[in-house]
Amino acid sequence: MLDFNLFYRLAAAIGIGLIIGLQREHTYSDQSDHHPAGVRSFTLVGLAGVMTAMLSNLMTGVAPFVTGFVVIGMLLMASHISFAIEHRPQDGRPLVTTDGITTSIAVLVVYLLGALCWFGRLLESCIVVVVMLWILSAKEQLHTFAQKLSKEDILATVKFAVISLLILPFLPNQAYGPPGLEVLNPHTIWLFVVFISGIGFVGYVLIKIVGPGKGIWLTGLLGGIASSTALTLNLAGRSRDNEDYASDFTLGIVLSWAVMYVRLYLICVFLSVSLARPLALPLLLPAVPALGYAAYLKFKASRSHNPKGSDFSNPFRLLPAIKFGVVFTCVMFVANAARVYLGAGALLACSFLGGAAEMDAVAFSVIDMNLKAGLPVRELILALLLASIANTLTKGGMVFFLGAKSMRKPIAVAVALICVATLGLVGFYM
């Protein structure tokens, strides 16, 4: 009987080679360039990949697959050598080709994707194909982006990779401290440092791609999803070196504050679906004045037409992130000490102290008390509201003391609007 699953894998490998080959054929406008493979060659290479993988599986050895890979590599090498000999300049200058290496690498990747199809990794293969098509099609955009980068930008990328990929995985993910106060987790503390640095890094990439104005407020939206506190610290610090963009930084910060309330509401609902209706008003209403004020700042900036510099400073600032990580840890330790030694009666005071550092920790704590200890919803709401006030005041203080002077007045207005709305809710629930 026919194995339709086998034919499905063969068809997937052939389709992958065909679509990559079509993309490569579409870029062959310069006939003087070297093109080692076209649509037919790519299709056959995809078929060869799945066939050699099948043979290797049947023979319980990797010899057919490795042999096919080596043969295709040697054919590509011979094609490059032949092209170099035939088109060698008579004046002795080196031969310049712009696309041959990229196409050759794509041929080898298609061969490997054919093997993945044989082992049933069709979804993974399709994802790789989409990424390949984007890389192969966005040649001009990628080269333009690379030309915009400086040596300092590359160094910043290396530094960020070191702190996130070489340091974070090796830190112990275990809480330390006195009994009942095990909150000193090196992995969590350093993760917050990575958050702060990472938000700045992602924002800088967005600025390079779409320009400073749009890049900053997009960073605000993304930063509010990750950590509005980290976002505020990063943008406030960078505003001192880029004061021309102080209004954009202010807009990004206010947007992150508004997104923080929406994110906090979704977290609470995820932890306890029954809280969706009671928490809708107290957690979503403070976001309304923040969004309204952000819209006003955007309208005001569009009408001002203030001249701005074309340069934007490097985003990587590790020392301020480490300093705030230490402060964050101290505040969390004090908040938990108040909770342990003052008892549940001091819930509101503990929530206020904890909110000064991180809202998520307060939300997790009070919802856990609601689910396990029967904490009344009214007290849960008051704890979250007071924590959000402390969090807003803390972030406003960051901007006031660390940011550019021109940001102080507009941020003070944002803090006042959010705190007044939140205090009104506190009075309503008291």
C-alpha cells in the first residue's frame, strides 16, 4: 500500500526548494553576477535532502546524507571556481561578485530543510523558510540598517549579549535571606537588570529602523508590557544625553504607565477569573487619564515642530541598571519584612511599600491571600490601588531626579492625573 505520509514529506521538501528557487530567480537581474543555482536546482536540492535522509534512515547510518551534503558543497565550490576563472579581470584586479555566496548558502540550507521534512519537522521547516525568504528579500533594508550602525552600537550589542546570555543562566535561581524573608534571588535581581538594559536596547533598534519619534513611543508600549519601572528608568536616564527628544521620552513613559494598568489587570484575571469584574474599574480607570494625556502630548509635539538633532546616543548603560537593581532589592526586602513582622493588619502599608518597587509582586501576593486565606475583595482592591500610587510616585521621582529638566513639568502633570484618579477610587472603596 502507498504511504501517503511519505509523499507528503517529499512534496513539502520539493515545495520548499521551489519557493526558495523562485525567490532567487526573481533577484537575478544582473546577468554579470554569479548565480550558482536557479529554481530547478533548488527544487532538486530539496528533493535530494529528503531522499538522502530517507536512505540514511533505511540504512541506519548517516553516510548517504553526509555524502549528499559534501557532493553539493563540492559542486557549489566548482561553480564558484569556474566563474572566477572565466571572468577574471585582465588588469589583475580581484573579481567582485555580490550574490553568489548568499545563493550557495541558501542551497545548503534547502538541503538541510529537506532532511527536516523527512523527519516530520514540517512546522519548523516552514518557519525557517519564512525567515529565509525575509532575509533573502530584504537585502537592501538589511544593508542600509547595517550601514547605520556604529562601532559603539556593535559593542553595545556584545555587552548586552554578555549580561543576558553569559551571566544570567549561571546565576542561582534560589531565594536567600532570613527565615520568612527569602527574597534575595540573584537570578531574579539580574533578570531585572537585563530588563532595564534590554528595553533600552530594543528601543534603540526601533529608533534606528523607524526614527527617533516613532521608535521611542513604540518602546513605551513594549516597555509597559515588560516593566514600566524599567522603561521609565531607562528613558529618563537617556533623556539627559538626548534632550532634543525629551517630549518623545515623556510620551513613551506615560504610554508605558497606561499599559502597565492594562497588563496588571490581565495578570490578575489570569490568576483568578472571578476577579475580572471587580477589578475592571479600579485597574482600568487610571489608564484613561494616562492615555488621554499621552494623546495630548502627541498632539502638542506634532504642532510644535521643534528642531531635533540627528544623532542619538548609544543605549547601553549597565551601571545605572545595576544600581537600580540594588535599590529594587532593598525595597522588596523592606516590604516583605513589614509584611512578616507587622502581620496581615498592615496589608495596606506593605502593599504601598511593595508597589514602590514592583506591582506584579504585590498583585501575586494579594491574589494568593484572596484565594488561600479568603482576603476580602475590597481589601484586595485597596491594596492594589495604594501599590499603584506608590509605583506612580516612584516612577515620577525617577524622571524628576534622573531625567532632563524639560521633562519635569509634563511628568508631574501625568503623575497628578493618575494619582488623583486612583485616590478617588480609594475613597470610593474605603
